Amino acid sequence: MIDLSRPPLSPARLTPRDVVRVGGAGLRSRPLRVFLSALGIAIGIAAMVAVVGISTSSRAELDRTLERLGTNLLTVGPGQSFFGEDSHLPTEAVGMIGRIGPVESVSATGNLDAKVYRNEHIPTGQSGGIGVRAARTDLPSTVGATIASGAWLNEATAGYPAVVLGSTAADRLGVSLAGPSVQVWLGGHWFTVVGVLHPVPLAEELDTAALIGWPVAESLLGFDGYATTVYTRATETSVEAVQSVLAATANPENPNEVQVSRPSDALAAKQATDETLGGLLLGLGAVALLVGGVGVANTMVISVLERRPEIGLRRSLGATRGQIRVQFLAESLLLSALGGLGGVLLGIGVTAVYASTQQWPTVVPVWAMAGGVAATLLIGALAGLYPALRAARLSPTEALSTP
């Protein structure tokens, strides 16, 4: 006899531990399908984390380089006249710039109409894109150039056929070490290679140049003495002020015919280009993440179809619709979390390997790692919502009658 005076029994509540255990049991029942779905999520997250990590590591290296070399280097060069003709800086430009109070050092180079070859038998057209420049002896201290082999020009060698090669120029000419026996054919004369430079980050034009002394350029190659690039170091706190007066100082009569720039501005433009490419790769990562989400949804929908008897049995034993929804949603979130964590670890590994090959510091922002996991959980929740609702709508009799 049924005692109607007793209140109806309420279904048991699932604790968070129960939810995780039930959801994990569902995933363990089909490991291969779970692995492939998690792999799709992991690839998308790894792509996103690696793009952010590599971009951040590149910017960290750029900041470290600028901090070491300084951002107070300014360059001055000739522009064009009002009628579009090429102008030139006065021969007194270097001296006048050096008299500006906050200027710490100033040096210059001048372009020469000459070519350089490994020997005199190489055809004239095969110059390898190497330019010849006259250079002052104080150039390295101003631009931050360092010697890889040999020595820089001094007061003695600047008047003789001696040349210092930029890093790229030396590679193209097949010169690895400087020495008295190493010569190149420059402007119709033999020049002894007395030095080879390391790459110069703030003056990359010097990497592809053959640099000779100002006096020998005038006496042997007919150099007119006009500087084409004046390098100026100013105190860090006065860079903007010096930049504003450089044009008028270098050419008081025609300041509008002077171009003034900062190498760090070029580096900033390069960084902006890298960020644009990074945005494109992030978009590809997002597409991969979407594909992974579709894989999760597909896995969960098929799971609902395959496990109808299980759903019916759980419902007949007292499981509520809400508990069924929670079970399948938990499976979807666990599946996505596995892919997300794996993707974050994979992205960190890719960043570390690439940064080490480039000799960069490895930097992966915390927000990128946390955002990757959060994105996978969001994808998992959205992908598992429909299968969870579909499973909850099944009645016990319908589910148990399914063959």
C-alpha cells in the first residue's frame, strides 16, 4: 500500500566531482574519436598561441636591441629641390650639425659612383648590389658598428686604398676574414680589405656597402666631398628637439631640401608589418579553432545517437533532464579542455624552438595562454549545447526502445 502522506522523492544531486567523473567516463569509452577531436582544437590553439608568442618574442628582441643600441640616432640626407632635381648637403653640414648643443656625436658617408668586385675579371654588370661609400673615421662610434674581423679605418689607412666591408657585402664577395693579402677590385683599383663589420641594425644600408676613407675617395675616385647621409647622436631627452632643427642646421639656405629620419622609425614600421602578418596568422588559427569546434560538435551529436539506451536507462533510474544536459555538456567541456591545454603546451613549445633558433628571448604572454584555454571552453560549451539539449529531450521509453 502506497503512503500518500509522504512527500515525493527528489532526484539525487550531482556534485562537481560526480559531473567530472561521469563526463570522463563518456570520453574514455571512445578514445580515438576523442583524440582526433581534441587534436583539431589543439592545432587551432597552438597556432594562436605560437603566433602571439613569436610576435611577442620578436618585439622583446627588438626592444632589447633598441635598448642596447639606443633610439637617439638621427639621419640627415639630401632631398629634392622645388623643381624635382636632386639636391646635396653643403660640405659644412657635418660641422654645423656637430655644433648643436645636445648632439653627442656626428659622422657621415658619401655615395660614390663606383663598383666593387672580387677581381678584375668579373663582368661589369655583376656588382652584387654592393654600393661604395666614403666614410669618416668616427663612423662606428656614431652608428654603433662593431668589427667582426680586422680593424676600422684610421687616419693613416683612410688615405690609402683600404676598404672595410659590410657584413652582407663581405658574404657576396666571398670574404670572411680581413688581412693584407685580401684584396677587392674597387673603382678600377685594387683595395686591401682591412676590416669586416658585424651587421649594423640601426644603419642597415652599411651592411651592403664597401666603405673607404674620405681622402682616398677624393684623390683616387673623384669624390666631390658632399655627404649623402649624416648620422647624428643626440642626448635621449633632446632627440625630438634636435630632430626639429636638423634640416635648418644642415642646409640653412634650403632646409626644405633636407630629409631627416630616425632608424627606430623604420624598425617601428617593420614591427607594424610583422603585427599585420601576425593578425593574418591569428585569423588562420581562429579558422583552425572553428574546425576543431565543429569536430567537438560532431563527436557529441554522434555520441547522443549511439548512447540512446544509456540515456534511457539513466532517465528510468531517476536522472532528470537537467542532469542529462549537464552530463553531455561536461563531456564537451572536458574534450575541449584537453585540446586547449594540449594546444597551449604545443604553442609554447613551437615558440620556444623558433625563438631559440633566432636567438630571441622566449616570451609567451599569460593572457594568450589563458585566452587559449578560455576560447576552447567557450567553443566546447557552444559545440556541446545542442547535443546536450537533444539528449535531455529524449524520453526514457523512446531511448530504451531504440535498437
